[in-house]
Amino acid sequence: MQIPDPNAIFPNEYKTSCFIKNVITAPNIQVGDYTYYDDPVDPTAFERNNVLFNWPEFGDRLIIGKFCAIASGTTFVMGSANHRLDSVSTYPFHVFGGAWAQNTPPHLTQLPFKGDTVIGNDVWIGRESVIMPGVKIGDGAIVAAYSVVTKDVASYTLVGGNPARSIRKRFDDSLIRQLLDLRWWDMEPNRLAAFLPVLCSSDLAEVRRAIKTHLDT
């Protein structure tokens, strides 16, 4: 059985989708197997063009799980894009040097720290979406195109808008719990390939039965 190679940069002949874990160099960016970025120009430039204001020394990380689909133009804004919010002026005097630098603390130490940005597994992020610093997006969530995500998104929830708001849960709580217990993205490759008919089925009653059988074995 031929399984797509998670270590390939381009998983198919079109070369518009890139398995981005294979082109990441920044030490504070972590991406899981099979997560792809789609871009008709240069998907391999994801780290340079789509992760903005990334200064690893600031201390925050971008963590993206497995099997995520990230559409063209999606950007992740890292924490060092911020300005001081607790002072009279938000202007970054220090970065321009001279007497301004001598009379102000180091720039990065002045910025609010939002923590890591964490994207779960099997998350679909629509075209031109913006993910703000410190946001957590749960497994199986969907972010509609052109959304600005400023708050955490629950697993298997569809959000959209600017700022993004919850539109609906994708499934009822019972099926969501089953899916989170299943963790299909961690299956061994051959077992996952055999399980794909369940993951791609719209017969949710049969999906529930199949997941229950799998979890019980």
C-alpha cells in the first residue's frame, strides 16, 4: 500500500501544496505531519511570508498539529508584533536607537506576552485568515475565509468574521467526544489508510458505530 510521504516537500505533482514541516527553520515553529499550506506562487515560503514578526528570542511559539489545511494568504501574527499598552505612548522609541534607546528599556521586554499560538489537528483555516498571538484553536475546528481570530476556538467548531465568532458546532457533543478520544491523526499509517472510508463518510450514524468499534478493540 503506497502511503503519501510526510517528509516530502511537495506531496503531489501540482506543487501548489507544501507539507510545511519540511521547510521550517525557525526553532520556535513546530508543525505536525501532513499539515499543508496551499499557495499558487510559492508555498515553501510559508515561514517567511505567513508567520509575521517572528523573533524566537521573544519566547513565544507557533505550534501546529497534524493534518491541518492552511489556505493561501493565511497569516499567523506572533507576539512581538505588539506594542506597549500600559504606558502613555505606544510608540516603539527604543528600536530607532540613539538617545531614544538610551532612555527606554529594551524593546522586546516592553511588550505584552500572549503565550504560544497553538493550532490543533485536522484544522482547516480558510483563505486570507489572520490568527492573532496566543490564540488556541482546537482539533477539527474550521476558520472561515477572511476571518480574524482573536480568541480561542473550541474543538470541532466553525468560526468566522472579524473578529471571528462561533457560528456553530460541527457535530453534537457526543460525536465530538468520540472524535477527540479517537485521535485518528495519531493512527499508524496503514491503519489510517484503512480507516479513511469512515473519516470521509457523511453517514454519521455509521461513523459513530465505527468509532465505537475501534475504541472498544
